[in-house]
Amino acid sequence: MARVLTTRRQTVENTSLLKADLSKGFLVGGMSAGANLSAVLAHIVRDDPFFEGRRLTGQLLREPIVCHPDAYPEEWKSGFRSMEKNKDMPPVTRALLHQFFGWYAAPAADPRFSPLLYPSHAGLARAYIQAMELDPLRDDALVYARALRHAGVAVRLDLYPGVSHGFHYVWPHLKASAKVRSDLVEGVKWLLSQENTSK
């Protein structure tokens, strides 16, 4: 996370060199573990005085993991069913996810690993979220969208029926994969727009 934050700071410090105009949009985003890092970074940037006046304007969260299964908070616990229901759905099974968690070696309840557990999500940048119906992580995306909306954050969420985690990379020729890609483009456009509506 330190390297990710350093890169974000360097971006802010070198906008003229990069020919970047942060007023046109300052996004963070990723897929799966990258979406986890992005959600954590959004909280860190929100709370860091260095970014005052240069806050993130959008989060792109594709199939994110936002809470370790051992740390589901009581208020949201009933919303987490997909980790069990979709536990054997390839290519990313529950067993494989637990292997990843072990490699990450972060405490389950640390918000820097489980960003759902930050005390507040208020003041975060708007979020575009993609979720797959058969993904063990589906409910991470759905619960996080609800938590962000509850905190007053504008959210757009697209849920794709009948497909699993990362299917659009494994089978890019499918119509459903094309839909994911076209929605991604529209989601980024929304993040870069001034429109502040949720769907």
C-alpha cells in the first residue's frame, strides 16, 4: 500500500510533467485485489491532508473484495451469502481466495485489508462497481455499494447474471464480456462527469 500511495502522491506533485489536469478527474481503480487496493486508497487519500484540494473524484471497483470473511461486521453479515453459495465456482474458488488471504498476511479486521470496516465511508469519491452473480466475491460488491450509498456516496452498480469472477478475461468473445467492457467505458465516463446520480 505504501508504494501505491507514493505513486498517487507523485502523480499529484508532477501534474505539469504528466500534462495532467486533476480538475478533469482523478480516479483510482482496479479489479479483484486491485479493487481492494483502490477502495483502501480512497479512504487513505480522503483522510490525508496532503491531498487537500486534490481529492480523488472517482473509484472504479471491478469485482472487489472489501472484507475478509472472518471479519464480516454484524450490521452487514446477512448480506454476505455468495462466499458460501459460490464457493466452488471457478476460476476463483473460496479455497483459492483463502490461499490469497494467507499470502497477503493481513489481519482480517484491519481496514487496510477490509475497507468495509473503516469507521466511515462519508466523503469518499463516487464509485462505479461491477459484480458477477456467480462470484464468491459478489456480495462484497453488493454490500459495499449499499454501505457507500448509506454514507451518502454516489454509486453506480452493474451486476451480471450467470457469470463468475473474471469470466470476461477467460472468454472475451462472449456477448456478456462485451457488455462488461462497454459498461466499463460508460462507468468511467460517469466517474469523469459532473453528474452525481446513482443507479
